[in-house]
Amino acid sequence: MKTIPPPCPEAESGQKYWRSLDHLADAPEFRQWLEREFPDGASEFSDPVSRRHFVKIMAASFALGGMGIMGTGCRRPEEKILPFGKSQEQYIHGEPQFFATAMPTRGSAVPLVAKAHDGRPVKVEGNSKHPDSNGGTDLLTQASILSLYDFDRAQRFVQNGNTVPKQAALDFLDAEAKRFQASRGDGLCFLMEQSSSPSRARLQNFLSLKYPLAKWFTYEPVDLGLGRAAASSLAGQNVSPHYRLNKAKVILTLDCDFIGSEQDTQRHIHGFASGRKVIKPTDPMNRLYSVESLYSLTGMSADHRLRVPASQVVAVAAALAAQIEPNNPSFRVLGQKFPLPASVKPAWVAECAKDLLQAKNELAECQKANADGPKENPPKPCGSLILAGYRQPAVVHVLAQALNEALGNVGTTVEIHPAGQPSDYLSNLRIALDAGQVDTLVILGANPVLTAPVDFNWAETQAKAKNVLRLGYYEDETFGKSTWHLPSAHYLESWGDARTSDGTLVPVQPLIQPLFGGMTEIEVLARIGGMDRTSAYDIVRDTFREEVRKVPAAGDFDNAWKKFLHDGILAGSAARHVPAPFLPAQVSAAINQAVATLTAPLPTKEALEVLFHRDLKLDDGRWANNGWLQELPDPITKITWDNVITLSRLTAEELGVQSKDVVEVEIGGQKIRGPVWVQPGQSDYTLGLALGYGRRFSPKDGGVGRVANNVGLYNAYAVRTSRAEYIAPGAKLRKTGETYAISTTQEHGSMEGRPIVREANKEQFEKHPGFARNMDLDAHSDYIPKDKVQTPIERATQGAEKRPEMIYKNPYKAFEQTKSQAGVNLSHLQFVSDVNQWGMSVNLTMCVGCAACVVACQSENNIPIVGKDQVARNREMHWMRIDRYYSGGADKAQKELIDDPQAVVQPMMCQHCENAPCESVCPVNATVHDEEGLNVMAYNRCVGTRYCSNNCPYKVRRFNFFDYNKHPINKLYQTPLTSTTDGEWNLKRWWKNPEATDIPEQEFELLKLVRNPEVSVRMRGVMEKCTFCVQRIESAKIKQKVKARASGAVQVPDGTFETACQQACPADAIVFGNLLDPESEIARIRKEDRDYSVLNFLDTRPRVTYLARIRNPNPKMPDYHEVALNIKEYWDQQHGAPYAEHAHPADTAQSAPAQAAPARGETKGAH
Amino acid sequence: MAEHLIHTIPSMPRVPKELERQPLVLHQRGFASITDAVAGIAEGKTPKWWWALFVPSVLLTGVCFAMIAYLISTGVGVWGLMIPVAWAWDITNFVFWIGIGHAGTLISAILFLLRQKWRTSINRAAEAMTIFAVMCAGIFPLIHVGRVWFAWWLFPLPNSNSIWPQFRSPLLWDVFAVSTYFTVSLLFWYMGLIPDLATLRDRAKTKIRQFCYGLFSLGWTGSNRHWSNYEKAYLLLAGLSTPLVLSVHSIVSFDFAVSQVPGWHTTIFPPYFVAGAIFSGFGMVLTLLIPLRSICHLEDIITTRHVELMGKVVLATGSIVGYAYGMEFFIAWYGGNPYELYAFKNRAFGPYWWAYWTMVSCNVICPQLFWFKKVRTSMVAVFIISIFVNIGMWFERFVIIVTSLHRDYLPANWAYFSPTFVDIWTFIGTFGLFLTLFLLFLRFLPLIAISEVKGVTPQADAHSPLGGAKHH
């Protein structure tokens, strides 16, 4: 969007000039004349989302805003709209502003720094000031900015289906407050989502005192807080466990996908990856054991993965517990009730337990070594950690906590933090509703009509309340069943607060006024509570006043408040580990209860086990209307715009179905139809059903937004009951004979033995640190040296002797030579910068494939969504993709490798080749190299021959096959020659205004606001690709140049800025920087032995290199593979072991044959 | 052989029957009868068969342009191409039509320089075919770009941005190669037409015809001086065209050979493409002329022997193409590059195996039937095989382009291409355009070089009225 200069209001002081006597008299005729003079502007005044309106809102946020992180000083507390004419101090027109805020999640929050351009938020990034954050985020947070500008969000106040003014709703709330004051809250019920907001807790306390008869309920369709209940029962008080994965040497997950679908994935990934940052071959590395049913991101990262149905995880946990504490009788009892399934080798459990016990034995020594060791080294991971997932019954969570205690992990990898009183459950609200005890039901956020168990029949149950008041972000399923519906404000529009899972207090501060006048939870609560101060800002400040007293170091309130908003955290507010008593009796009690009540039938072909899972993209459905998330390929299946029923190869074969077949699944009489997807690595006889899809758009009765309308064939909630919320046994599957089209971004899952992702086990890496460079064709050739490829700059500085002469000159050098040969003095022109040469590295050991980077890139670079049909045609526009390969899957003869594959992920984006194949084939010079090593795209010059894409070996270029930014995705194929918009011929509209679009104007204006003004929006017919976030590079360079003045220190210091993907990466797997800066992280990484470039033999000389993946398997485990499966494939199909130095043809005569490598593809055990 | 003369001149040596060569014009057609036969097609009443072909052709042309209008107004996405297969039917069709355009200039220039007199009966139609085929070919690179309105940036024209095209790009070489080829072919064709246009002018009955033919025959009177200049110019243009025949398709093949896509990056491409182009060009000439000679009663001028000779060319070039297919596989294996080897294995046994084997059957196996004289001289058989050659050569380009792109280096990118109706109808539409132009040519211009054919009849040679080696 173009930056519109702000309207110039009349100066409020100084000399006043009048234009005419009418003006002086302020006659109505004169006012009319003024308006007529600017009809465009005047007409825009009534337009709720016009640019001008935004300028007003923009002004509001400055008033609210003050200066963010990049500026100095703190925000101003006023909450008024100020004209732009009085410019904000520190505000530079066109310069973005940054504000610290946070995105609340269930019971936690993601600390953020949000970027605003002229008052509209355009990008969120993690707040690295937070003690527990590296600035990384998860993919949902990255996508949340799009939901702010979602045209389908609730925009109006509704009473019984009629739009009413906001004041009417407020009056109603006030009336309710009066009414319930009299009745002391009798019949008042609150249904809320989980939240960590201290303000909400404070208001809840206040209201509980005022309305003692009111009842409070919390409902989450996917409750990620089960560990809290287990820990509380073991401690005998309300506590919450807090895990520190970075400290763990051995991690065991019991159906817990901490990387993908648990709470706070970004900090778990950060912790996990930091234990895998192997720089020297001797560096310590953590080991991950994963016991799971569905193939998850955690399973993909695991060194050992045990594939069991989710119902059998309790048996594995019991067997493990018996191994770890053989003397505990209740573990034996549990083991007898739940014996290990036959598919599980007892040795797996035994060796895993031994590894955990070994970590326990070494714990004290390890901690001592850390304490005594040099301070500059990061502490070595010590001890172990056992995590249980949300799908598992309480007993597994109790076992996990008990084993952590037994292994000495409590206090090291597990901290016990004090927690608040949990609210009541939905089932009790149902009882109250059925009993007719509910007069007014206040639903804050939750969408129970969709998500409540189907046996609760919630739509009817809810109707038993006299009034249902709902605060919701969408006019969704619950909207249609509510008497009052209030639009909820986005977190970027509202004042609030939250605690991250470590207890640190973070502010939720707005960057913009609510676009549609939405309210927040705390405002509604304050109104119902009849409080004097109902503004969210005041409430949050009042809460902070209390909180700041608990942190003595914070200083006086005013300064602490300013600092709080500036830093985005209240330093020192994090919770501390409380040594809570451990009650072994509670373990026995939980086990006894499980033995008495829990059943875990082994699934069979006739009685399948259905697993409901939180979708990696849509969560429980709350993000359904977010186009970025819908289009994001599922990190595992790579499916977009759909949910599928995943099952294993064996199950599919036995049931006679294959991927894309539509089947009917019946669970307890309820049926759904959905497409099947054969998922390697899934446990047999289980069906994975993702929640949150299969919803309908209905403007009248409420439903999902238009983006998510009819996305996915089935709605898993339709078969989910309160008896089997996550694991439903006894399901039947029937083939319907139909098939269903599914759009995936990656159709081929095998690497075909190509050395694209290179990996080694830890011990191989220790012996052969340079293994990655012994692979692919260049390992056999003289032309490309086996040591690292020199960049032209390195060649200039280090000399070319390390590198044999090429047949073809690198274009850089060739040009330099021609220059001198021509005898033309071009020395005043700098063709190759000796200041900055940019490079990127991706650490494949640390990357877990969470895809936060993909969404961050989409948000930063204005990447459009293209819809399911276009994705099916391989036209997705993501500049960055994550390739996922199953290794072992190519060998059809070895079916067990399809069932238990290893998987690797590889972020793939423009490699910025120095010797770029795309550049030499472009006929119009639209893609060229800049002097800092970037392969740049001149969109304006591109005519769209697509030759560059054909010649790109990485296929990372993206083509605008249609005007994706100007048409709704269902109208891409509509030609303007024969179509009309608003009764006007589209060709004529285009003739009158080439910028015309067939998206309704208001919606289009809203959509435009999400775009980053620093990145151009591409039209159809042009190629685009990753730019290394050139806008960030240039902005950093300019700032540095301004700062350098005459000193000449124009080199941007390392770490000054980050690319969007690097910034979003919670694992720190992506490093970007200046190769010429010897101090930079990237320069250090380039010297690592396992740094390699993909398809190096083509001599493309990419500026993106990869650090080969290291696995850390336990040689004693039955599923130990001596050679990683994809290396085995490479080995079998190509020549030579990567773990031996390759002899050059010239050397072979004298030197002995290559060092003997481990036997080809040999694996231990019968697995 | 001129049998009536043998009886009248007893000293004439008798040649054994099997050694006799067929004359190039049968049945001792006189000059006048040749003129009548050829000019008559352009002068007579429009025959019904012409309308029967012309109306559908024009409709198809309309479809073609409607599809192009849809494409340009909406976006390249209306085609089936995508990433990784960013070129598909567009460039396939381009190379297909360009290849067809090879026969005309080869016949008119190279065979002229090689003194192959049999060319005279077919060169005019073949040249016309070349020009129309190149026009059809030219459509595709133009419309395949994402922003057609900027396609002129490929030309080295001064512009306000002072940006030159990128001279390293084979696409730019294509622009020069194809436009040069088209220009020279057009000039060559028009040059050859001048004496015949004068003939038509002289025979014209209506004012309009007199004016039009008169205008384009450039005042030709048939004087010795005219003929002398004409033949010199013809020879020069033939010399100019000859390298172009080789260069155009070599340069088109550089589009692929210069890239580094496995399956494209092959040094064999230039000769292989040229041979393939001649192969497909002759295939199309046969497809057009076999029905034409019978409909227009030109069997005496385009004789069985002409067809047979063209069949031999098809056999030779088809075999070269077959050899190239084999050699590609050999080098892929011998080169030791696993990516390259995979590309070729994938061609033959991957998801597009059907396209590959269609290509091999049509291009390698079918033409081998031309080893048999019976097949070569059977008009029906030759016609059918020529159709197969056309199909096969379209598939050759499809196989090269699509199967190489759809599975290249990183398996994560692999995908399967399918065309949309727009792809299909645009291509079919170009046949409409081609036929429309060709039918107009038939109707208004002499489809056989009258003056040249007359020159190769026995009676044109005063020294050897019975015909001699030079007439064959």
C-alpha cells in the first residue's frame, strides 16, 4: 500500500487564517463547499475501512504507542485519537515502529515484538528479551497477523440475529451487572478458554467475591494442561511442571509431540535444538526417544522412535517404569494390566530405560563438571526428561511425573511452579444447564457448539440458558446459538497481559484501535462485574500495580510500567522452582484407578483405533479461516487445504484402500466420510483424524469464514464423544468407492539415494568429520575440490591455489578480467563488494521442520495464497519450502522401512548461487547478481519466460500464473473478457482503472493492510523467489552508513538484523550474515567440516549451505541402524562410502584403497 | 521415357526397363498443359472440397485466437504448466512447428544447390508450408511469456531504461534465428513466385486479379535480363538459406542443450534436432501433397517417384533420429552421472513411458517400413506413415521438454504435468491457422513452380529432347 500522507488538520494554535467570510462565520454552505472540493476524500469518511480511516486509527496507535524498542523512551498512556498534524515525537514517516507485545495462548503466551507501518501492524516476531526465548515463534503466531485483517471476523454487535449498536450491548452488560448484584450472581455462568492473564484472574476473583453464586467453567477442545493436573496431584497442591529441554541429555516422549502440537512449541524446540548444536565432533548431543502412534514432528526428529497405537503407550510407560523402578509394586500391577503389545521388542524398552538410568547416574558428575567448567561454554546437557502428550490418559502423565522424580530430573529439567486454582469442567456446566440453573451464560472465546463432545449435544444444551452472551472472534457455530454476540478484539488491538509458561509477566499491548470495535475478555468481565474502570488499559495497569509489588527490583510503578511496555517483559517475574512434596501414594492411587477403569484394547483390523489430534496448522479449528495456514503444507503430510484420515501401509493393504480413497468411519454409531492417506510411520490399525476442518460458511446461522468453507471433507468433532476425547477404540472403516482430490506440495517422498540431505550417526561424524563433502559427484571430480568451495572473495583474499582452474570462468572473475583486458578504467565502479557478501547456513541437525519460517517468509514478503486447486497444479508461491524425505521408503522390498522410516527435513529456498544458472538464461536481464552476492529479481523487467525456473536445479523460483493478489482464489480462471463485477464489464473496469479488482472494495482495502510496504506486490506473469530479505539488508546497511559517517565503518555488524526465516526460527537452525566479516557466525559455520552445498557438482556455488544432519542413536537399541537409512540408499545406488576419503584418479596409483568403511548397509538386530 | 520418340528415332539406344529413370513430368505434358494444370487451380471456380476444408479451418483459427485472448486476458495459468514443468505444450508446439518449417527451405535451397531437379515439383508448396509453419511456431514463444505486452523487450531496441537484452540467453538467440529464418524464407519464396505471378497476371481475366498479380509480379516480362538477374538472385538466396536451415534448429536445440537440466544438457542436440526437423518437415510435406496431388490432379507433376524420394529422406532422417535416441541413452550410462541416467530411465519407464514409446514407435519403427519399395510407392501407406511421423515428432518434443523437467534434481520438486483444454485447443487451433493460410495459398497462388517444372521437362532441353541425366 502506498503511504498516504496524513490529513492536515487546522493548527490549534497560532494565527488563524480564514478563506472567506463564510469560513469565518463557519457557515454550513461553506462546509458543504469544502466537502465538495474533495469529493473523494469526503466520500471516504463514511467508509469504515478506507485508508483515511486507517490514518485515523494509525494516529490512535501513536497515541497509544509512544516509542517501541527501536526508539527510545516509552509509550504514552493516553487512549485518544490524535490528529497526525501534531506529529509524534520520534516518529519518522515511512519508518516502521516496533512494539513489544505478546500473543496469548492456552495458559501461556508468546512474547512478541510487533512491527507497525504507519500504524498498521504488518509483522510479528519473537521477543528475544524474554529470558526463555531466542526470538523464535511458532507458525500460528506468525500467521496471527493475517487474522487481524480477516474480513470474515466478527464485525458487529448482534442481538438475536439483529445488528445493534455497541452501546446497546454495553447497556445490556450494565443491566446484567445490576441484576446479578441483586441475586449475588445466581444463575450466572462463565465459560472461558484457558488463559494465563493475571488481569483475567484478578477480575475473576473480584467477580467471584461480588457474585459468589456465579459459576466458572473452562473448556478447551484440546487440553494441553494435563501435566499440570498430574503434577498437582503428586504434589498435593496446585502446581504446574515447567520443562527445560535444553538441560536434558536423554529425552523420552510418551506420545508427546512437543515440537508440533503441544503448548509452547517454540520454546521446546529452542531447548531441544540447543542440545543438538554440535559444532565440534566431540560436542555433547542430546538423544530423543519417541514413543508415538501418529508420525509427528517429534518422531521425525527422534533418534529412536517406537511405533505403537496411542492406547498402548500406557503399556510402554508401565514397562519403562518397571525397568526404572523394579521395586515399585504398583508399576508391576500396571504392567500386568497393560502388557507390552507383541509388536514392541522388550529390548527397546529395556535399553531405553538403561539409557535413562545412565543419565541419572551421570547426573551429579555432569552437573559438577558444568559448575567447574569454563564459563564461556554453554553448560552440557545433563540428566533426562520424560514428557507425556495431551492424548494420553492421566495415568501416563502421572507416570511421567513420577519417573522424572525417580530419575532425579525434578529441579533440573523439570521445574515445579506454583499454579492457580483450575476452573470447573464443561461436563459440569452441562449438568447445570440441564438442571435449568443457568440464567445467563457468558461464553468468552470458546466455540462449544462446534467443539463440545457430540454426546453433549451442545447446541440444544446451551439453549437451556435464558441468555447466552458470547464474545467471539468469528461469527461461528456458537454465534448462531447465542442471544448476544460481541465481536472480540484481536490481541494486536487490545490491552491485556499474560504469563509465559515460565511465569514471566508479559504485556499484550495494541498497535491499532480495534478495527471493528471489538472488545476483550477483561472488558466484558469488568462490565458484567459492574466495575468502575472498564477500560482494558486501566484494568491491566491496575493488575500490574499489584504484580510489580512482587518484584522488588522493578522499581516504582510508573517507571516499571514504562519499562514493562518497552521491554515486553517484567524482568524477574518468572516463577521459581518450588520443591513440592512428592506423594508416592498418589502414584499408586492413580495407577489403581487406571487399573480399575482404564481399558486399552489392542486395535485390530475390525476394531480400529481412532486418534483425534490437534491439527498442526488449524489447532482445534480456531485458525481455520487463516489462508496462510490453510495453504501451508502440513509439515508431515505436505497436504494443504484438507484434512485426511491417516493410516499405516499395513492397515491400508488389509482394508484394501489407498491414498485419496474416500472411506466412511464409524465410531459408536456416528459416521464421517473422509479421504484416506497412507502415512509412513503410523502405527497399525489406527486412524488419525485432524480436528477443525469440514466446517461450513453460513452468514445467517454462523459458521466458519469463507476461506475455510468446505475445506476438508469431515468434521472430526462430529464423532468425538466425551468418553473418548482423544483415543476412540472400536472404529470401523468402510470403502465408499469414491476418490477425492488432495493437494500436496510434495508428491515424492524419497530422496532416491541422492545426497541431498547428508547425514551421519554421531560416532561416524566423530571419526569422519568431513563425511558430507565425500558425497555426490564432486567427490569424484578434480574440478570441484572436496574441501569447501571458495567464493570469489575468498579466492581474492586467500588465493586460488586451493582450487583447480575451472574450464569456465566464474562470471565474477571473467568480468574482472575482461575489464582489465579492455583497458578501460572502471576502477571507480565497484563490481564486487569487499564490504558485505551475504551467506546463509541451515543446520539440518537443529531444524525440526516446524514451518514457522515458511509463514514468517510469507508474512514478510507479501506472498499470496493461491488456493487448493492451484496447489494441486504445483503453483504454490511459498518462497521457502521444507522438503521432507522419508528414507528407507524407496526400497519397496523392505516394507518394514516404509513402516518405520527415518525422515529428514530440509528448508529449501533460493540458494543465491554465485554461478547462477537462472541468470544466464534470462533473455531480458531480469534476474541478475548484485555485488553483495545476492541473486536479485527485477520484477519490473521480467517478461515471464520461465526459463530461469527450468534451469534452476533447486526449483525454488515461483511464477505468478495469475494475478493472485487481485482476484479471489475462486475466480482466478475468470477472464475479464466475459465477466462482470457489480454489473460492469470487467474489461471496461480494467480500462478505466488497471488496478481494479473483483474483490469487493472494502475487503480488498483490508487485505492490503497486511502487506509489508517494504516489499513490492508482484503482478501476474512475473517470476519471484527468496531475496534473502533484501529489504532488511538494505535497511540495515543504510542505518549503518548513517551511523558510520566519516569513519568508513560501513560493514554491518553481525547480528544487527536477521532475515524473516532466521528470525522466526525457534531452533536457531538458520544463520545469515556477512561472509567477509571474520567475526560473523556465518563465517565460522562455513569453516565447519560438515558444511556442504546441495548439488555442488553443478558448480552453482550456492550462498546457502547446509550443515549435515547428525543423528545420535543408541547402538544398543534393537532399531539401531549403523548407517542412516538415506545414506544406505545413497551407498547402494551410487558409488563409494561417504565415510571414507575418496581417492582422486591421479592418486589411486600410489595410495592404498580407501579406508574400509562399515559393512554396506548392515544393521543390527532383525528390525 | 519418351516412348513415342524411341520409335521415331531408331538410333536411340534402348535402355533396359529396370534401369530406366522415371521422368520428372509424366505423360509428355507440354508446357501449356503444365501451366493450365497449375494455374487452373488458382483460376477456376472454387471447388467444394476447398470450402469444406476452409470453413472448419477458419473456425479453428477463431478457436485459436479465442484461446489466446483468454490466455492473455487471464494469465498463463490457464495452461497446465507449473513449477517444475514451466514449459510444456507451448514450447513443444513451438519446436514442432519450427521443425515442420524446415523441409521447405531445405528443399528449395539445399536441394537446389545440390542440383536435385526433382525438387521443382514440390518446392513451392513446401516453402509455403515453411512460412505458415514458422508463423504458427512464432505464436507460441510470443504468447507463452507471462507479460505478452512486454515481449518486445527481447528485441535489442532502444528503450527508456537503457537495458539491453541478455545476449547469453538462448531465448534471445531464438529470436534472432527464427526471425532471420522467417525473413529469408519469405523472401526466397516470394522471389521464386515472381515469374509465376507474371504468368497468372497474363492469364488473369478480371481487373482485380490483373492488378494484384501485376503488383506482386513486379513488372516481370520474362526478358533474358530478368531471367539472368532472377537466377543469380535465386542462387544467392539459396546460398543464404542453406546455413539457416542448419542454424535455426541448432539454435532452438540450444534452448535445451545450454541449460543444465538432466535430459536437456546434451551435446548431441544440434545435429539431432536438425535431422529431426527435416524428418518432421518431410513428414508434413507428404501429409499435405499426397492428398493434394490427387485432388488437384497433379499426379503427372508430383509423381510417385517424388513421393518415393521423399520417403527415402524420411527413412534416412528417421534413422538418424533413432540413432540419436540410442546414443542419448548410451551417453547417459557411459557418462556416469546418476542424475542424467535417471532422467533417461525415467523417460522410458517413468510416468510418461507412454509418450516415450509413442515417440519411438512413430519416429523410429514406422519409417523403417520405407526400406520396402512397395511401401514407398503406396500413396496410402506413405500418407499414413507421414501422419505417424508428425505425431511422433510432436511427442519427441513433448518427451524432451516435459519428461526432463518433471523429475529433475531434487525429488521433492517432482510432479506430473497434464494439459488443460486451453493447451489442447490452442494447439489444434494453430492447425486451423496453418490450413487456412495453406488453403488460401492453394486458391490464389501457383502451388507448383510452373517455370521451374517446365525447365526440367525433357522437351525444355533442346539438346536432349528425350531427356537425359540432367532432367532427373
